[in-house]
Amino acid sequence: MKKRVVWAAACGIATAVFAADLPRVLIIGDSISIGYTPHVKAALSNRMEVVHAPGNSAATVTGLKRLEQWIGSTPWQVIHFNFGLHDMKTIDPATTDSDMAKLVPVGKGRPWVPLDQYEANLRLLVRRLKKSGAALVWCATTPVPEGAVGRTPGGEVAYNAAALRVMRDEKVAVNDLWSFVGPPDKRLAMGGRPKDVHYTDAGSRALAGEVVKAVEVALKAGWIELFDGRSLAGWRPYGKPSGTPAGEGWQVEGGLLHKRPGIRGGDIITERIFNDFELEWEWRLAKDANNGVKYCVTEKRPGAPGYEYQMLDDSSPRFQNLPAKSLTASFYEVLAPAADKPLKPAGEWNLSRVVVRGERVEHWLNGRNVLEYTFGSEAVKAGVADSKFKKYPDFGSKCPGHIMLTDHQDEAWYRRISLRELNGK
């Protein structure tokens, strides 16, 4: 079945609804990006879900008004974005405050967003985009040819220079489509329309090739594989020194990490300690099985080493009397996840994600944010007080720690365990 992506709107927020658990890419930009997005989607169709923000993203002033709506509640892995052609265009001043100011010939109006304001706007947008946790890719504005209405040929150069200053300061990757397109003769040859900023289908396809490369690079940037598919390198038993092998219950088989049923392997933890991070893992349970992943794990509190993202065969009669705060995607024994969480049954692969940034924590399941909480909050304190962890005064507070894979003697498999460190702000 072909995968589909649709946009749903709730409370004014546009949210992409996905049919598959693949990395998600959001493209923000003008009609140039609208032209190349279908080709990007086709090229990445089996590896990533690619969507364009609804409509033409226009100028930076539009972005400042609409950015949170475009991002919505979707966990984007990459955001590829551009503003510029509309910022520099000459407009009817009476339409300045609209989402799409009216284009008029040069000399008949003024630039929609002057250069100094453009740079300031772009800096604000980048800082807001960073809050999404996605890898960001700035796309340079493509050349303005002779004869294009409402824009000065070469006027994009100054806007690109301003954007580059921002991206260097903010350490954002750059996809330099301006250099790729090149001088006027090359632009025409690759599919640029004469006297027009737009491109033929062939031109859009060529631009898409560069976007695909940039997105592929960005998706890999900053991520480390905690499980390499070949061994348990980087892991050790909890409470044991580095170099101690895991128990026989943990086996690497065919690129998967297998927790064998009934064979003790012991809880295992990463050698490294993490503070602010995004953790993703793919997992599968046998029928009636119970397992979990813990984060903020400390060896100073062995009775309650960390905070568990519960993994359970929720539908099993074995667990029918458990409260919601002990089921899949819960902060185990403390906080319950959303009741309508999209859990797949035992035997099928699930994709989970934990985001720890500053004092905030998110639990995701198969593309849905199903639980959010704040370390040390009143809700957490109340949950801890009503749990078996109440005898640990600091339980529920933030601390740098390891990642743990628990051993509950039940059968489980892991296909991928990836982590990206984040800025805690």
C-alpha cells in the first residue's frame, strides 16, 4: 500500500498525520520549493515521509505569524526551509500586512521586508525552529533572472549573505541552491524559466536532487547508534565495571538485539552518560511480555535506578488489572500516557522516542506524543508519592544518567537504538 500523508487541523494547528513510522521531513518555502517537493517525496518515498508546509510560506513576516502552525505537534526529524524571494520583492504598501503581499513592478512600491529586518526576522525564526528538535537545513534563495517582474536581478545576493550570517552564528547547515543554479546561461540550461524566477519540471527535478542530498546528510547529523547491530559494544551490566560482558540472555542475532525468554541477561546500561537528548528505538515484544527502557539512570540509587518508559503487551490477560500508569509508554508507576496511544500488538514493531530537554520530558509512541511532564513538578511528586518509589526523595528529579535496557525475563527484540544530544535550553 502506498504511504499517505495528510494534514489535519485542530485549534488552528496544522498537523501532519502519517501512515508509516519513517523519519519525517518538513519543507518550508515558496513556490520554488512547492515545485521541487513532489520530486523530493518521490526520491525518498521508501525512506522518509516528506511534506511541504500548507501553501506558500512567502516571506519571513509570514513565517513569524505561521511557524508554530506549520510545525504543529509532529516530531520532525529534518526541517528544510527558505525565505527570501518574497522578502525582497517589490510590493504594494497597502498589502504589507497580508500573508501574501501584492507583487508590483520595481519602482512602483517597496521591498516587502527590507534587508536589515529580513536578517533579524530570520534569526528569530531559526531560534524558534530549533525548539522543534529537528535537524535544520537552510536553503539559499535561487537567482533572480533579468526581466523577472517585481524583483531586481541579483538582489537575492545581499539577502543570501544576510541569511548566511545567521546560519553561521546559529550553526545551521546550508543547502546552497544559489551556487548550484549558477549564472544565467547555466540556469536556463538546467530548467530555469526566462524572465521568471520559477523552473520547468526538469529544473525542479534538478533542484530536488540537491534537496535530497542535504536532507540525507542532515538526518544523519548528530545521531549516534547506541546499538551497532553486531555487538553490545558501548553497553555493560548495571553496577558492573566497563568490560564486563552481558549475561547470556542478551544475544545479537541477524542485526537484532534479542532478549531471550527465561534466560538471565541482567539490566544493561550505556557506558556513556547523557543529560539532554532525544532517544529513539524500535522494539518488539513476544505475547504476554513485559520490558522497558530507563533513562536518567544512576548507579547511586540501585533500588530505583531511573525513569522507565514501559513496554508491555497491554492486551494480555496477564496485565488486565494494571493501572494505566503501568502500561506501555507510561512513566512507569508515576504518570499514565494518553488513553488513545497508537500501540501495535505483540509481534509487531513499535517505534518509541523519549525527549529530555531541560526540565521537560516527552514520551512518544509510533509518531504520537503520548505523555509530557516536568521533572520535579507537582504531578510527578503526586505520582511518586502514590508509587513504590516514594521512599526515594529525589526520584522524579532530573539527573544526568545512562540509558538502560531492562531484563524482566520476557522475550523482546530491539532493531535500532539511536540517540542525539540536545541543547537543554
